[in-house]
Amino acid sequence: MNAAAGVGTSSSLRVCAAAFRAAADPVLADLVGRHRAEMVGPFWMRRSAPLLLAATGMPGWMGKQFAAPSSADARELVGHNLVDDHGIAEPSLPMTARLGTSRLDDRSAIVLTYAPDAPFPWRNVVDEVRPVGDGRLLGLSYNIVPGVPVGAPFLLHRG
């Protein structure tokens, strides 16, 4: 099994970073659709993530959703986070996605950014995602957990 496919709920930051490095180069189409979120990484990160998300204006984070591009040659996707509103996934903070360079290894990644006028800390947050197989995307979220040299990891499951 390759490192990218082996990332799981309780994987260490080192394992998550290795899985991200081993993941295939993405295409924007990897992100089109609805994706259910799963917190991964060390226990302390998984345990504190819901509290941190709630404190920063995104309580009950459930995942992300991106619309298909308006043209075949689109270089950017528009989407939003999904939050739990009494069991219903409701759109939350909007974001854009484009292919870019990962800060982890200088390879291609889908880079998700929030609007400059998004609430703090989201206007500073950058998510990077790559496909790791079975309809899953491994993400690293930068600038949300202070002092973490690798982005806070999460998985997105298609559908």
C-alpha cells in the first residue's frame, strides 16, 4: 500500500505529511461535487478541531462543496464549506480553488483560499488538497493552528 492511501483517522502529522507528499498530482475536477469531512491527525488535533472551528465561526463543519466550472477551460472553482444546521448541510464560508504550488513540497496541489474580507482567521487560511484514492482528498489547512509546521490535516470523502 502506498503512503497516500494509508492515511487514517489517528495518523501522526508525519504520516499525514508523507501521505500528502506521496499523493497524485490533482486536477480541478477532483474537487467538483460534495465532500464529507473527516478530521485526521493526532488525537489532540482531532479533539480540539471542532472547538476551534466553532470558535472561529464555522461550528459543525461537515465538509466542502464545489460547483462544476462554467467553461471547460476554467482555471478556478467556486465553492463553500458545509456546516451542520440541525442535521442539514448548509453552505458557510465561500472559497475559491485553483491549481497551485504546495508549500509542503513545491508540487502541484489544489489551493483553496477565502475572500480577503472573510472573518478572522479564515481570510488568512489556505487549504491544500490532493487525491489519495477511493474518492478521497487529503487536505492540509495552514494558518489556523498556530505553531504547527505542517498544515492541520483533514480528509474529504466524495459524495
